[in-house]
Amino acid sequence: MPFTISHRIENGLQQIVLLDKETGSEVSVVPSFGALLHSFIVQTPDGSFNIIDNYKSLDELKSTLIASHKSSKLSPFVCRIKEGKYHFNNKEYELLNKFSDGSAIHGLLVKKSFEVIDEAASETSASVTMKYDYKKDDAGYPFDYRCTVKYQLKKNRILMIETTVMNTGKNKIPIADGWHPYFTLNGKTNDWELSFHAKEMLEFDEKLIPTGKLIPNTKFIKPEKIGDTFLDNCFLLDELHGEPACSLLNPENGLELLFFAEEQYPYLQIYSPPHRESIAIENLSSAPDSFNNKMGLIILEPGQSQTFTVGYQVLIS
């Protein structure tokens, strides 16, 4: 069978590995830390290459996870919530953990251990499915819900990630969903070409909280070298009609990454860290601070669920 699943421990990290033996493409995930994506390895003319900027060891993960949130699942909210406070059903809530700027940031599942509930391999794909039942351990989000994540490696170096959020409680709940992966194509981001389908972006205040205003975007409408451009912005994607939402290309080695976002992910957050060795391209179901500004916020009734899907394809020229 061309697709297989295995388990391994490497530098202290317990991983589930999806492998396409025909192309040598490999995806590994770490269920015990928020179901994070550890690697997406492809075979290039220069050898194996991991397009995910990951944690090299368990010690590094533990010491830097909260600072970087690399590959974190963003749930039940994305990016920042201003001062960690919001109102829902005429009641004010305040989240416990705050970032250095005073905001709550990147959800509540980053350190949670997901339970593996299914593994499947066939002639056309390999997949692993994990779930986590939120235990209301933050008083600022006292709601019952389940987060289920499915990684599926398919032919032609395609990775699909499907997240389903279900309200398992007796009251309606606010939900947003997203991902926080960092991608690398070797070399420096300055030399890569970026493009995405977004003619508008969110105006941010000094703490990266949306003001509620949309402003025109003219950068990276067509493939454009990143250069020394610094990005920490949220863009509103145009209607895609099956086209990639975003592309990232390293012209020097021919590695190109295409991003396919379903309509449930209408926002694209992009962050270029100062080291210029990788770039975070984040699919979001809502705008940052959506628990307050309601931009893209989803309200789930008891027993209701919502599924979010994103796909990545690596091209090698």
C-alpha cells in the first residue's frame, strides 16, 4: 500500500507519521501539544525538506511554545481578545492567561493533549483524527465543546486539515477557529515571492486589535518579492472560486506552497518574524477580537457543529 501510518519518538516528541511511499512525502503531528503539525516533508532534487518551521525537541517546545505558538490550533478564539475580556449573553467574561500586551491570545488548546480516535491508510491517502473535549478550565470560557482535528496526506503532496467544533453543552457558545503554522522554503523570506487574493485588510490599533474598519490592500495581489516588508496583518479574502487563497514561492529552489481555504476561513493573517527564516500564514474563521467585534464570529447552538477545512499543496519545479 503506498500510504502508511507509523508512530515514533524523536528528540522527546511523540509523533504520528503519515507517509506517501511513492513520493516520499511525510506529515507528522504531535497530539499531546494541541494536535500541532510538526512536519510536512517533501523530496526535492537537493534531498528531503521540511516546509514547517517546527520545534527541534520537546525541551524547545516546552520553553518556547507560548511565545511562538508555532503550528498551534487556535480555538475557541483566534489571535487577540482585547484585554482578555468580552460580553456574551449579557454577561462579561475575562480570560485568565494574558499575553505581554494585556490581550488574551491564540485560544485555549495549545497545551492540551488530544486523543487519537482514528487512523486510516489506503491506496490514495493516510489520515489521523484526534479530539479534545474542553474541560472549562478557564473561567473566561465556561462552555462545553469538542474540537476534532483530522490530518489527511493525499497524492501529489497535498495535505488537508479538517477541524470540526461541536457544542456539547446545554447553552449556545461563541466560537472561532484557526491555525498558526510557520512555513519555510529555505533561505530568507526576503527572497521569496508571496501572493494572496485580498483587496481589503483590517485596520489595527497599536495592539493589533481591529478598529472595525476595512482599508484597501494593494500589496501582493500578484506574486511579489517580500523583500524587507514586515507583515503582521489580517486580510479579508476575496471569493476564490476554487483558486488558491495564497501562494508562497522560493524562486531559487523552485519550492512553491499553495494554500486552499474553504469559505469557512475568510480571513488570512500573515506574520513575518524578524529572523526572516519563516513566515506565519494563518487561516482564520473570524477576525481577531471577534468575541467583541463579532466579525466572523460563529454562535453554535447546543448539539450544533461547524467544520473548517484548509489544504496545502507543495509544488517542486
